[in-house]
Amino acid sequence: MNPKCKIAVFASGSGSNFAAIEEACRSGTLNAEIVLMVTNKPEAYVVKRAAQAGIQVAAFPSSEYATRAAYEKDILKKLQEVGAEWLVLAGYMRLIGETLLTAYPSRIVNIHPSLLPSFPGKDAIEQAVEHGVKVTGVTVHLVDAGMDTGPILAQRAVDVIPDNVEKTAEAIHAVEHDLYKDTLNRLFHA
Ligand code: GRF
């Protein structure tokens, strides 16, 4: 068995992907250990989930920093302290800057709720439903300096439920939780 990868999960929201990754690490279906949960939103629900799971939380409210470089320098210090080897973004609502990209080259992964390059950015599920596309999906990709633009690692299609953002989102989230775990396993132990 390969040694477990040490990962830091970055999240700003509800954290259903964080919870799925945490559960997979605990049950051994993902051969990794979450050494830190990083957030820019101390009030986000994901912070509660992490605390309940006994995962260390590091909150860095970005408004307290004058520059992205200063903000990421503090995050990097913490990541090095806990020995994080990979950064896994799961609903982290900030672009990654030069400091973290340089420290973790090709070691930052993101998940996005569309078939990129369609519908990048915010509200991807709403955009797909409003646009009337019949099929949308989920993309896991490596992170670069752009918004949802890095090399694609995996994609899975999901049927759009016409005029129904809520039900389409439910279907997408279920696929996300499964696809992220499988893709990370392949990536960490390639
Ligand atoms: C997911 O749809 C993910 O693809 C996107 O942000 C959402 C986060 O959801 N990047 P959750 O907080 O993990 O429930």
C-alpha cells in the first residue's frame, strides 16, 4: 500500500465535497489524510463540518490582507507547518496566485460543476439550466492562474433537469463526490 498523501482542502461554502473527501479518507477509499482545511470564510458551514470531523481549520479572511501575495504567504507558512503535499480546492471562491502556484507546481486540483470550458466561473449550474443545454456535468482539473482554465483531468456528464436548478444541482453534487475521490486517488498514486 502506498503511503497516504497529506492534503489540504480549501473551501469557502457548505463543504459537501469536503465532507465526501473526509469520509473517503476515513474509510480508506481515498488513500490520503486531510492535514488542514483552509478557508477565507470563517463563518462558512464547512468550518463546522471540519471541526466535527476533528480536522484542523485555518481561516484567513482575505479582507484582512492588502495583497494576494501577503494573504497567500501566510497560508503557505501554515501549509508547510502541517506538511501538506497537495492542495485540493472544493468550492474555494478565490483565484490561486503566484505564491501558491509556485510552491505547489501541478499539485493544486479543483472541481467545477460544468463540462469546462463551458460555463466557467460562478453559478455554473444556474447558467447551464438558463441556457437550456441538455447535458452539463463535472470537471476535475489542475489549477493555473486563470479561472477554471487548467489542464483537465476528468469529466463526467450529467443530464440537465429542465428549468430545475435545484434538482440539477443535486445530481451534479452526487457525481462530484464520486468523481473527485476517484480522480484524486489516480492522481496521488500515478
Ligand atoms: C461545487 O459545486 C464545486 O464544484 C464548486 O463549488 C461547489 C462547492 O460545493 N467549485 P460544496 O461546498 O462542496 O457543497
